[in-house]
Amino acid sequence: MRRDSLFKPAIIIKLWLMVFITLFNTEAQAFFDFNYVTTGQLNWNPENNNSLQVAITVGFSSWCSSGCIGQEYRLAIFDDYQYGTPVLGPQPVLNKYLNGPVKWSQGGQSASFNPGEWSTAALTTHTNGQVTGTLTLTFDRDVLGGLQQGSHQFTFMLVGEDTENTTHIDKRLVSILINIPSTVKISNLEDVNLFYAEWSGSWIWKQTTFCVFDSLGGWYRISFNGANNPGGSFELKSAAGRQLHYRVSYQTPGSNWQLLNAAGMMPRWFQGSRSLDCNGQNNAILRVEIYGQDVYKVPVDTYSDTLTITVSVN
């Protein structure tokens, strides 16, 4: 047997290993997500300026990757916001209802911005998690005064975004319940001083004007009651207790004089103004009258009374 028949040619395999190494550059990414926004409520009272403001609590998540803590962010409010980037600029509804910029406070920081504009202050969270802030809106007095009695739903869109590296936008619909009561108010009322020398005809009289505000601009009733003789005839009194009878007359522009000799309600309805100050033009006239012949029946002295005026709406 031939031995060389058992041998085979040698097979040489060369393996080339090519290793490709790709380096990835990782960056911290920040995110901004609203968690909750409380519903605001405004119970408007025309006599209280503070009732023009409403504060809303806003909770959002602020976090970033790669071990960082906190992030920079900004806020804005809009009438409406559906998709994509909010359209900046004047907001017809918000600009109509609000008086002055929106105010934001969070973690000792604050910012003011107008509707349709991003906040420009450098806002930075100091935690990599839940954050809470307060959004304060101030409403326009004249606009509230023009609303009908009852409850009104006021809504707008609150938008926030981080401003570090890659941006992330989130939005939340905010609702405010505005309660408008039926409110009346008397203002610009002054004391009435009568003097014997002002006797005219059969009566000594003087009148004063004042403003009657009705939030609905509707009709009201008005009543009068003297302190010296509550529920009875109107009487001026001296320090010695002597009495001098008087009467009151009342009218508004376009109405006839109405007369009372004793405590009670005027027999007709009158229309109030929807302007808190009656647009600078008083809309009520009160006249106090003393019958001249009665002055001869009492000694010379100072006579006075406190007249309580009450306005009520339908």
C-alpha cells in the first residue's frame, strides 16, 4: 500500500476580522409635561378690586436624562391651540377679558407675560420631578360688569415647553368659572344741609344727586327710613328733643318726582346704571323738604336726622 495516498493537500484559511466601532455622543434631554391644572373660580363683587383676580395651581413634571437635575422652561397662554406650534400675537378673547399681564410664580421665581407671548424671564426648576406653581390672572372690571347675571365658563390654553437641548411642548385646557351676582350700589351720596334763608315758596328744600349702580342695568326699588322715628314719619330733632317734620322726593332722569312723608318704599321702579360710577353722571336726585310754616312752630336750633336709603333689585 502506498502511504502517500493517505495525505491530502493542506487547506489554509485566513480570516480577516474587521471591527467597526461607532461612538455615540449622548446628551441630556429635558422634558416638560403638565400633570394637573386646578379649575379657577371668580366670584365677582363690584365693590372689591381683589375679586378681579383668580389664582390657578399648576402641577407639571420636570425631568431630564443623564443624571441632570432641573431644566429651563417657559410658558404662554392662548385663546386656542390645536396642533403644532402656537401662533403668537394678540389673542382676541384673552386680551378682551384680562387687564394687564399674566403672572407666574414657582419656587421663588416669578414672571409676567401677555397673552400670546412666551414668558421671557429665565425660569428654571430645581428638581427632577414634580413641580408646582401659581398662575394669576386679573380680569377687566368693565368686561365683568357687562356680563349677565349667573355663571360663565372662561377657558384658554396653557402651553409650556422646556428650552434645553431638544424642546418638548405640552398644553392643558384651563377653565375658570365666573359668577356674576345681581348687585346694586349707591355712591357719591352727600349730606343735605338746609337753611332758613333758603326758603322758596311754601317749602325750605335742597337736593343732592348720587349714583345708583345695577350690575344688570335693570330696574330697582328704593326705600327710605329715618333714624329719629324708624318706620314712621320723617322727623328732624334738636338736642333738646324738639321735632320738625320733613318729607323726601326722589326722581331719576326721565321720571317724575315721587314723594314720601314717612318711612317706606317709593311707589314705582327706577332704572339703574350698568356703569359702577354711572359714567361720571349721577342718575338719582334726592330732595329734602321742610314746610316753611312749621319752622315758626319750633325754637331756633339745629335739627337733624339720619336717613337710611335702601336699593333692591327685582
